[in-house]
Amino acid sequence: MGFGWYLAALVYPVIIVGIIYFVIQSRASETGD
């Protein structure tokens, strides 16, 4: 039981950061920066 929330707490931040990073990269490429 405890391993589930630990894994989620470890994975979710990585996914969120990955999405944010992807959005920033796409916007940066659009502006040609």
C-alpha cells in the first residue's frame, strides 16, 4: 500500500515538469528564441 503513494509522489512531479518543459520548448521554438 505504502509503495503506491511513494511511487506516485515520485512519478507525478516528473510528469508535470516534463509537460511544463515541453510547453516551454515548443513556445521557444515558435518565437525563434
